Amino acid sequence: MVYHNFLRGHAYLLRLLSFAIMFLFVGCNATTVLLSNFKNDTIGSPPGPVQPTGTVSVSPGGGSVTVVAAPTPDLPSNKWARISHPTAPAPETTLTGDFDGQTGIGNYSLLASMFIPADAGVVTVQFETLVSPQPHLSFFHIDFMPEGDVRIDDGAVRFGHFPRDKSFVLQVNLNITQTTATAEITLLGGEASGNITVDIQPQFLTLARQFGAVKFWVGFQHQATFFVDDVIVTRKK
């Protein structure tokens, strides 16, 4: 019972942390362009397209995307999105949040609560364009690796540590200008730790200036199930 209450308390504190950071950015002359918390969605069904701010789309591919009460019975029933890609190779499984309002050049902050089980393979968070009617195009991504660290753009750079079977908070600040773009990535809460700032690769700057979507997914060559909640992106005015 003590351990059960500890886990629930830890998850509650993480939610408070994410909301505190969210209000800090919104309070500093910022606009929310995406807020997906799945509160109005039905447990056992895919997330609906309409969210408090922005929209969500799913592509189950070789797996499924469903709303669950919580990643484990020990955690509060806040509703999370469960992204599961159980076999490989198989078509990728994705959940994508599209922004509402102005996109492109500017200062953005992503916050998301994440939960990655011990047996999960590579889990990806990707930053994409939103220019209709073109498809989403990626300009930057990070991979949560089986070793417990985070890889940048499939390269040699890795940083930080994230826990397994526990929730934590991902924060990514993107500063996109006409000539440059940088990403500051921070892992927060509990056993999560690490911070790094990297440049967006020059060949992707044109796409970065069309930033308007965030994707949580598992690639065709990987096997993983993970959970995400309270996805919020703000843009400084």
C-alpha cells in the first residue's frame, strides 16, 4: 500500500511539474497551439481528432493507438494514449498532433508526459511541417533508446537518462529563425535527467520554418509499446 501510494504521488507530482512549466510559458506572452490530453476520448478507442487545442490523427499501421486509463493500475486514471507496435517489420504506428493557429518561424516549447515500459524498443518523437495539402515532413527527431538514453537525429550524439516503468516529462524548446534553428531538449522528473542544445541540420531549415506538428511513433523495424499524455506546445508571441 505504501509503494502504491508512492507511485500515485510521484505521478501526481510529475503532472504538477508539467503544468507549472506550461503556465510559466503561457504566462510569458505565449499562445497554446496544441493541447492533447485525451480527457474527452473514450477508453479503449483511438483518440478523437478534436482536442482542446489543435487536432490529433492516428495511423495504427502494424499496431494500435488507443486511449487507456493509465499505463499501470498504480497510476492515477488520467487517460493516456497507448501507442503499441508489437511486431517488426510492420508498418509504423503513429500519433500526430497538428497545431492550431500560426506556425513556422518562432519560439516553441513542447511538454509531454511519457511512460516507457522496460521491454520497449526504440520510441521516437518527431517534429514536422504542417503545410496543407502536403504530407507531414520531418526536420528533427529524437529516439528514446533501449539503453535508457536519447539519440539525436539517428546520429552519434546521445544524452541523458530516462526511467523505465515510470512517468517522466519531456521538454523541447525550439528556436526557429529565418536563418537558423536550435532545439533544447530536457528530461525532467523522478529518475529522468539530462539537457542538451543542438542545431537543426542546415538542409532541414526550410522544413523547420514550416513547423506545425509533433509525432509520437514507433518505426517499422522496431517493437515497442509506450504511453503519452498532456501534450502541449506553446508559441511565444
